[in-house]
Amino acid sequence: MNETNQPPQNTPEPPPQIPPVINGPRALGDDPAERVPIKNIFGVIEAVLRQPRRLLFQLRQPGAGRLIGGMLFASLICGLVYGLIIGSFSGAEQWWAAPIKFTGGLLISALICLPSLYIFAGLSGSTARLGEIFGLVAGLLLLMTVLLIGFAPVAWLFSQSTNSVLWMGLLHLMFWFVATAFGLRFLDAGFRQTNARSGAGLKTWTVIFVLVVLQMSTALRPLLGRADTFLPTEKKFFIAHWGDCMKEQGENDQSHSNR
């Protein structure tokens, strides 16, 4: 009896494995570069600009207080330098008054808003402790002031080529809004790493922080221009102050046009 030749059966190859999808933010420290300690102020500035996750990871390590102190010191220096640019518009006593007012106002505003951020973080389900929240705010200030230093040459050019207090104020305000936006983005990235279930608390705090800084700039006026006293003797809401500045600028422009 003849045997029929059957074709060889090919064993099917197993399909390639699909890597698992990881939901949620990537864990801090999974990259070896993030675990490299930050040793000096220049390293802090480099990290906040190029490696924010490395900075966030180091804030969770023992001895983070030294890192926070370095961030605050760098923020202080950068704020004083940008304050000198502000003071160069009017000169005289503003050479020392503007840096003190600008830097002090920014640091005091952050300190005023720190308790509310900690409360909102807790309500959002965040596991961050007060020290870590303080570190995130220090990172916010550092990134803001470093970006302002980047804008300083442009601000100096306009301060030496115009006499308009109103337009210089708008220019500095625009630079501050840009720097604040990037600083808040860093804060949001750190906030999401603390297992916060909702971002509503941080959004609410953002509005509070912006309003506090704007009101602080009015309470410490003048940052631009000159005055007889170091601090104002009249209380004003910042919107009313801006309205008065615009009205005064319009009157000055009209008087110059009538000459």
C-alpha cells in the first residue's frame, strides 16, 4: 500500500509581545540621571532649566533643606539683579530701593501663599509634606527669577530709551507674566508627582498667587518712577493704581502735545 506524502506542517510563531501601557506619571528616579545629587547653585539653575524631574526627585531625598536653601539664595540673587534693571529707569534712590522692593515683595508673596498651597494640596489628595511644598515654591521662584534675568537685557534697553513709566510698567508686567507661567508649569509638574487626584486646588491657588503678587507690587510702589517716601502713604487696589497711572500718562501726553 502506497504511503501518501503529507506536506510538513509549519509551527506558527508567537506574536510579538506588546509592552504594557503605564498609566499615570512616570516615577521619579527611574532615570539614573535624576538620582545624581545637585552639589552647587549652578547645578540648581541647570537642573530647573534642563532637568526639572531631577530637581523634583532631589527634593524628596534626605537633606533637601540644603537644596531648598540654595534655590532661595539663587532666587534672591537673580531677583536683586533684575531689580537693578528696574531701578535703572529712574536712577537715584531707585538703584537700591527697586531691588529691595522687587525681591522682597516676591519672596513675601510666596511666603504668604504657602499655607494655602499646603491646604489645597491636602484637599486634592496630595501626599506631599510641608517641606516638599516649600521646595516646590522655591523652585517656582527660582525659575521665575532666572527667566527674568534672561529678559533683563531687553528691559534695560527700553529703560534707557523711553521716559514712559506706563509703557515700562507694561513691559515688566509682560515679562513677569511669562516667567510666572513657566514657574507655575514647574509647580504643576511637581504637584502631579505627589499623587494629587485633582488639579482644581492648584488652579485656585494660581489665581490667589497672581493676585497677591500684583497687589504687593502696588503696596510697595513705586517700583518705577520716584517718590518722596520709600513706601506709599495711601492704600490702593492694584487695578485702581493702574487706572490712575494710565490717566496720568494720558494727561502728560496731552500736555506735551499742546506745547
